[in-house]
Amino acid sequence: MPDKKRTVRVPIGPQHPALKEPESFMVDLQGEKISSVALRLGYNHRGIEKGCEERTYMQDLYLVERVCGICSHSHATAFIQAVEEIAGLEIPRRAKYIRTLIAELERVHSHLLWLGVAGHEIGFDTLLMYSWRDRELVMDLFAELTGNRVNYAMNTLGGVRRDIAAEQVPHIQKIVDALEERTKYYIELAMTEETLAQRLSGVGYLSKEDAIRLGAVGPTSRASGADRDTRRDDPYAAYDELDFKVITDDHCDVFGRTVVRLGELMQSYSMIRQILKQMPEGPIAVKAPLKIPAGEAVSRYEAPRGEDVHYVRANGTDRPERVKVRAPTLANTQSVAKMLEDGYLADLPIVVAAIDPCFSCTDRTIAVQGNGDSKTMGWEELVRYGVRWYRDRGVDPSRIKVRGDGLA
Amino acid sequence: MNVARKMVRWGQRKSPWILHFNTGACNACDIEIIAALTPRFDLERFGVLLKGTPRHCDIMACSGPVTRQIESRLVRIYEQVPEPKLVVAVGSCATSGGVFSGLYNVKGGIDQVIPVAAYIPGCPASPQAIIDGFAKLLKTLEEGK
Ligand code: SF4
């Protein structure tokens, strides 16, 4: 039985306004070690599912796109796939390819974003600046192809809204080539840089059994050796016509999650090339009815963070009767609690960031001491604490030199 | 205006420190705020620095509609910011509730709860728009309005 007096309880959260599933961790500390983690979900929500019932299918498309601004195409596609299944709509092949193209570009921007955020959490801000600079290339592409940098509104009931012109193809190819060069360099950096290996190896361990038992999804599960990927297991859009590898790794730690995401970037580039090469000619949308016949459907989609599930029930009107969204971060939160156990408080930021929970907002941590004194600690403060903790032990990622190039 | 106050005003104009606060946004506006601070757009050339705590900041950049749970927290954070303080509403949701207006858990724009000095529209507000908004705000400070 641990000494009650020496256990310090640290509530983290509950605010994660950015997420559809905000989370709160109640962390018990023995010294600097985390002895147990309790998890609470469901704090901040806007009521999107209920809102969907009051809006038409077309309006819902815009609403679900804004469940998360990072994987907006994921939610929109998962939702629209379910509606199309109920309505019995078969969308044109070209539309499927365009959806897949946007999906893979989204994965690229999301993983690059993650790389930067992960760098920031370990005090490696140079990486943040470089990877976000590279990411701007993808954002340019989105602006060019869809008209918006985020929340692209590319989908419509029965297909997609915009076509990809032949003149745009070489430009996409050029950007993919440039990004591939950069990603190769980041892989080399991750593989050879001693400091990164020291900082990330063994941190946030999640065994394969636990990953499966706790229902981890996406790169979090694949980095623990659980070979699951909706794109291959239950292909949607044009994935059944593409040739790609599901990247797995058996490090089971934050290092492994980095390796998997970098590997997935390379797969995405290859998929984008295949899409550009194989994209069939033809219409981009079919005519869709306003009223959807009664029925229900579940749609699965491999978002950058893992499997996203949407359920839609229609009742014959122009509005759905029920919409349910299961975002990937929700599936991963249980695993985070497991990963944190027996780790150090200093590792908390990177372990939480490693599941990529859209961690962009300034969270607040309140440290309540055993004697009733309470102390407020911001997320940034916690990050700085972690960075300092490791620097005192000789691990300082901020000293790593990153090579630039003529991009930007 | 006494000397100390003038100094503070001057500092605020030349190098405003901002606090980014997400009041229930979809994350896109937040990412665009960060993007505006990274090399391509580099908001820092106007002296704008991102800070992690309300007690250090001059300007609060709020994104997202105000949800019912965040409301009291937003007021609390606002009260912690030292005077003279300004609030910028980034994105359509922060301006008016945007796409989320009418949802049962959403109160509406930031100005439903705290006073707002500048509105930056867009869904999401692009980094260019954010820079423009900040530049205009700093200009009005310059003119002493
Ligand atoms: S304005 Fe649009 S992009 Fe910004 S937080 Fe609101 S819904 Fe998201």
C-alpha cells in the first residue's frame, strides 16, 4: 500500500475544448513516478450529433466537417459514405479517386503537424518550425485544389464538388517529390540521432496485447505491432485499387509511433503518385436525392489518427434521425492511461501528444499537494518541466542540428 | 497619462504578447494561429509572441464558439489578464457562433461573454487574415484609439 501522504494527486484537464472528446486525467504521483491514472471523458461538447438531426443532410456535411479541423475530410467522408450507402448511391470512380487523394494529402499534413508538435513537447522547437514550414506546401495544395486551407468541403452527396484539372497534376507531383525528400531526411534524423533515441525509446510503453485489449487504433496500435488498418481491412473509396503497405513497428513506445508515422508519410506519397497516374476520366458526381429513404448504415474510415466510425439512421425525410460519431482519439484515450502508468511526470506531454490528440490548445494542470496546498500548472509549464528534467539528465534535443534546404 | 502607463502602452504596441485560448473551436482556427507564428508567415516580425499563461499576456486570441462549460473559465482567464487588455476573436465561430450557432451547448460568439476588440472572419481564419487583423489592431493602438 503506497504511503498516502506521499502520493500527490495531479488532475490534468478537463479542458480540451478542441477535441470532440475532451479528456481529463487524474494522475497519482509517487515522487516523480506516475502510480496510477484515472480517465474521465465527455466534458466539453458542442452538441454536434444532436445538431445534425435538426439540419438537412447537405448542412450536416458542413457541420460534421467541423467536428475536427485537422481531419475534417475524414469526418465528412465517413459521414457521407454512410448516407450514400443508405441511399444506394454508387459514386463515380473519379470521385472516389479524388476523395482518396484529398484523404492522403490530409494524412500528410496531419502527420507533419504531429511531427512538429511532438518536437515541441520534447523541447526540439527547430523541428516544429521546419516541419510546419514543409507542411505549408501541402496547405498550398489544398488551397489550390479545394479553395480552402482547412475544412475543404470537397465532398458532396453523390461525389465530389471540384475536379482536378490535368494542369494541376504536375504541380502536385512536384510538391510530393519535395516533401518526400524532406521526409527521408527526417527518417534519417530519427534513426541516427542519438538524443532522439534516448528521449523517446521506452517512453509510453504499450504492449501488443494491451493495444488490442484497450482497442487502440491508428498509428498508436500499429506502433505496438497490432496490424490493423481500415484502408486495407475494409477498403473504401479507391483504396482497393491502390498498392500500399501497412506500416507496423514493434518498439511499442513513442519512438515506434514516430517511426510508424514517418513510414506512413512515405506510403502516402506513393499512393498519391498512383492516384494521379490511375485516375479515370469521367463525371465527378451523380445526382443525389434530397430525401434519403429509411435505413441505417455504419461507415469506417482510416483517419490520420486511426479508425473513425460514423453511424447514420435515416427516416425518409431530408434530415437524419440519428448520427453517431466515434472519433479515433476516443478509442486511444484508454491506451494513454496505460502508457502513462509507471512513467515519469516529465514524459506526460510527449506520451499524450504521441497519440496525436489534436493537442493545440493551452491546457491547464492543477497540482494539488497532499497537504491541501494547490498549485496551478499550465500545459506549457509542464512541457518546460519535462524539457528541463531531461536536460538535467543530459538529454537535450534542442541542440540537434537540422539541415534546411531551398524549400519554403 | 503617467509615465508608467505610457511605457506599458508602448510595450504593448511594439511587442504584444498573446494568449491563445480555445473556447470550443474545431481546432482549425487554432492550427492557423500556430501556422501564422511559424516561418512561412512569421507573425513574430510584428513583435507578437505566444505565451502560455494569461498573467503574461496583452492580447487574448480566442477561437471557437463559447460552449456552456467553457464560459466561466473564459471569464476567469479574462480576469487574470492584466490591464490594459484586448481580446481578438479569431474565426467565424468566435465572431458569431458560426456553423455551431443554435447547438444546445453553444452560447454564441466571444462577445456574448467578454468584450472583443477585433474580429477576424474566416472558417478557418487564414494566417494572412490573422496577420492582417493583428496589424490593424496594432495600428489603432498606435493612433491611440
Ligand atoms: S471558424 Fe470554422 S475553422 Fe474556425 S473554429 Fe470555427 S468551425 Fe472551426
